[in-house]
Amino acid sequence: MASDGARKQFWKRSNSKVPGSIQHVYGAQHPPFDPLLHGTLLKSTPKVPTTPVKAKKVSTFQEFESNTSDAWDAGEDDDELLAMATESLNSEVVMETAHRVLRNHSQRQSQPSQKEMPEPEPQLIAEPPVAPSGDLRLVKSVSESHTPCPSESTSDPVPLQRSQSLPHSATVSLSGTSDPNALGGSALSNREASRLDKFKQLLAGPNTDLEELRKLSWSGIPKPVRPITWKLLSGYLPANVDRRPATLQRKQKEYFAFIEHYYNSRNDEVHQDTYRQIHIDIPRMSPEALILQPKVTEIFERILFIWAIRHPASGYVQGINDLVTPFFVVFICEYIDQEDVGEVDVSSVPAEVLRNIEADTYWCMSKLLDGIQDNYTFAQPGIQMKVKMLEELVSRIDERVHRHLDGHEVRYLQFAFRWMNNLLMRELPLRCTIRLWDTYQSEPEGFSHFHLYVCAAFLVRWRREILEERDFQELLLFLQNLPTARWDDQDVSLLLAEAYRLKFAFADAPNHYKK
């Protein structure tokens, strides 16, 4: 337990990381707009009951097996799993099946490494070392079956299989690396092509079924269709194909009318503090190679300033600037060929294309913020409430970790404030954030509600390292600088799997939080 003097010195050194210096912007007090209640995004979605439905009794094990075994078949597509989990599987079935899959996973881990076999058979290469990423979202418990970060391994492990939910081209484009040995060859390529074809067929219809698109997108969106899918899932574009060109033209015209009307006021006395703070914050964003380009900096400044002017209830708050990046990167990838986004020369992109990307980024970011605006109003009550809920949730799912943090006087606000404020963007590589947002876009209230369970799973993921730290300063430094630089789709899939398990157990049951 650190002394008061040590803690004071630590806070002086780490003041830039702990968001205690955020200057709030005063404004009108209005409740945040909730697109899930007022928008058209979920009009076709049936309402999920808030009280648990009584489980249908399974008369025989054979009946149970026939109803659920296909969900864990490594050779089956995982596109329907979310619907099965929320509509047809009851809690007893899910948990019993979870234990069976975890036992199978343990048995696989205990078998000799595939890498040790001199000439592995093709079917062994195609067989993943763990259950597929789509399967894992129901059953994989990070707290029970810890998968070390690549940086923790002291020996060469069996290469992790990439998430089967994303095409190889999308993974390469976001990470800038390619590992041909990590995949199972043509079989997986066929699967990726089949998955991409499903998206294209769904998007090609005259009216896109948004509910089916969510189910298909939960386990990841292929890069070629990610821009249009994000625009649809965010509610920016209508489901009707014929209405989309007119909608895009109208929204882009509306955005640049805001620019013409408001942007010249950025140096006025009433707005100059807001603009100065935006100008200071943008160079701190990631990836620096992209954001520091003058054209990109100008685009981000315009987007953030116009949003702040049009949302006086919150104005600009540090943290909002990070939320522009994923949309901008995803939308610009539609027009570039480079595999590494950080190396893109934006000056080579036509001006008209950049205008379209800027307007699309503004509106999609606005749709996101509409659902979490109470995170950024005065005193940021949304974040404070979510951090408190996170503390209560962790105390229930891993009491030892909770007591360890409390015993060393580490408060959740000291590290989880940033997790909520930046939606984990400062904790994960950009490629992982984009994969995470695929699920957030497809999950009802993903950014406001599901994010809580992702943060809980993220904290418990590091339980071993947390419990090994015995010093306040070292413990807090670790939580503020988690070793995720080498994370990939597999790590995000495990994180989402545990988050889904926690949501299944605790959502709509607030009494479960309390002791």
C-alpha cells in the first residue's frame, strides 16, 4: 500500500493520462437523444423481454444434443448464432453447452502442438486450436480460460487462427501484416468468400433486412462491405436502396451548409476556447501518420467544431476527438489500395471524395454520440454511472480482483474513466477497435450498454497480472498501459465472447450487481 507522498508524486507524473484536467463545456440541459427509441434503426426489431423467460425443459440428452451441437461445429457458419442465443436457447442450455465446449477446448490444449508434427494433415491445419470465434461469443470465459497475450509467451506457440469472421484481405489491410502460416489455406479462403457473398446478397436487395444484417455483422464485417454496412447499421443510410443516393446527397449538402454557416465563427470569443482545445487534441490521436497530415487535421477540426456548435448540451469534450478516427479510416479504405492505412497519402485522394468521406464521417459519428451524449454533458454523469456499474459488476464476477484493487486503494475512476470516455480506443490498436465496432454497430445499444460488459471482460482478462502487482503505483501504471499492441481479431473475439456471456448472465437483472 503506497504512502500519500508516493501517490501525490505519481499523480503529478501521470496527470496527462488521468482525465482529471478535462474542462467541461456548459450548455443547455437536455436529455440525450436516443436513436434506439426515436430512430428507424430498430423499428423492425422485436422487443426483447426484460424478464427471463421460463426455460423449456429438455426431456432427453439426445434432444438437447440435437438442438445445440450444430452451434459448436467448427465447419458450420456462425452467422445465425446470435439469433439462436437470443431467441431459441435458454439459460440452462447455454450454460450446459458452455461447460461442454470448455472441456473440449481444454482437451485440445492438452494434445500435442500441431507445430510439432512433421507433416500435418490438411484437416489438422484447418482445425482451429480453439472453438471458432463465433462460437466463443457464447461460451468462452476469459476469467476461467486465460489466453496469454503474444507478448507474454516465452516459447513459440501454435499460431493463433485468425478470426473466421473477417476476410484475410480485411485483416491484412488493417494490420499491415500477413501471416500465411496462421490460416488453413483454401478451405478458409472459401469460407471467407462465402461469407462475403452473404453480405453482398443481403445488401443487393431492394430493401436491406437490417435485423439480418446485424446478425451477420456480429462476428465481424468483411472489409469490402464494411463502409456501406456501418452506414446502414448506424442509421445514416435508409434500408431502401433507391433512397440512398438522394439521402447521401441531401446529408452531404446539409453538412457543408453547416460549415459555411458556422465554421468562420471558430475564432470568435465565444467559440475560440472550444476550437483551440480541438486543435490541441487532434495531434494526440492515433494513427499519428494519418492524422498529422494537414488535410486530415482540417477535416477533423471541422467535424468536431461543427458537432460541438450543434450540440450545446455537451459541447466539445476531450475524448470525442478519438471517435472520429474509426469512421474516417473505414470510409477512406473504400477508395485506397494501400494495405497500411497509416501510410496513406490523403493528398492523393480526389477532393470530391474527401468531401463525401468528411460528411459521412460527421453524420455517423453524430449517430453514435446521440446514444451516449450523457457521457459528455456537464460533469459527465453517464461515464460516472457506467464506472460505478463496472465496479459493482466486477465485484460479482471476480471478487478477488475487486478486493485486490480496493486493498491497494486503486479506484475504478482512475483507469476506467478513460475506457468509457474513449470507448477503449486508447487501450486497443486501431485494427482491433474497428473489429470491436463491427459488433457494437450490430449489438442493440452496443456503445452505451454492451460496452460495459466488454470493459468488465477486459479488466478480468488481466487478472493474473493484476493480482501479481503489489504496489499502488505499478498497479495503476499497468492498468493505464495494458500490453495490447500485438492484439488481433482472435483476442477481440475472445473479449467479445466473455462480454456476451456476462451480458447474458447480468443484463436486465440489476439485483445481480448487488451483494
